[in-house]
Amino acid sequence: MKKTRTWQYLWPAICLTQPEGFVKITGALIREGAILNTFIGDTGYKQDIPEQALFLLIKMPKNGEGLVGYFRDVDIFLDTYTVDEDLIMIVLKVEDKKAFTNFMESKYSKMYSKSFLLNPQFVYSETGGVTTYIQAHRVLTRSEEYAQEIIKDLALDPDIILPELDEVIDTNDEVFDLEKYKAGYWN
């Protein structure tokens, strides 16, 4: 499933500010393929969308009955509901107002402090014993090396200064819609 910008840039505001148990459980769910994506809203959500919310789409794992109970006990929990047969949505509060506001304005490089961006869990990812540099980190830090790659790939003037290293968010991509999901929109 193609990950949203919400996943790439806003999900760290949740993951890296929660207790270690939260990180371990969500990490295991990601590795199992249970956490599918994150969004800033859902067209099927029948209540007022809480300010600064992140919608976590989960495919219920086998024997996952306690999963919802776990999330309900997390301080940032706002709501949960069934999306489809085996899909649930967990709504979490994004406590970092600066990160959320700058994300909504597509100011990715202004979302987090330098000390936050130096967290090794955020800079590197380990999959199958291989450690890789997280692409989102290059955007959030406005990596000069990555900026030069973009300028070269797009055949831009080499002296141009790019304000951000990713496109402006499109809410059509960041708000979940069950029909679009079933049609493979995020694939």
C-alpha cells in the first residue's frame, strides 16, 4: 500500500513521543502488515473530526481482540470504529501542534526540532537486518544532497533554492475514503 504523507511526516509525531510500549506494539503491527496507513481524516467518519487528529487504519490481525483495548488505554486515544469487515480505524490526538500545523501547510522542514530529528529511531529503519536511511528524514531536514538530486532529476537551475523537498499535500490523498481504498487508490 502506498503510504500517505501523513504516514511519512506526521506519524513520527505520534510514534516517537509515546512510551516505549506503544512504539514496540505499533512496530510489531507494522511488521505484521496490520497497520496499513495513516490519514488526517475519513470521509466515512460520522462525528466532528477532532482538531489535530491522526486516523490509523488497521487490518485486524487474527486474535486481535485486545488490540482496540490497548489503544483505548493510550493517553492520546480519541475514538475507534469499524471501517469494513476486517478494517478498523483508531483516531489518535496529535499533541504536537507545531508539527500538525506545519504539516497541514506543507512546511515539512519546520515540523520538528533538530533534537527530535536526531532520534536514531527516526533517522534509520531496520528491515530484515538491513539498516536504511528513512526517506522522510531527508525531506524534513531539507537535506542538501537530496535537494541536489531533485534539481538534477527535474533538470532545474542548479542555483535554485527549493523551499521544501516534497509536494504540497493534497487532502484527496490524505483523507481516507473506503470506496477509493477498495478501488486501489493507495496501491
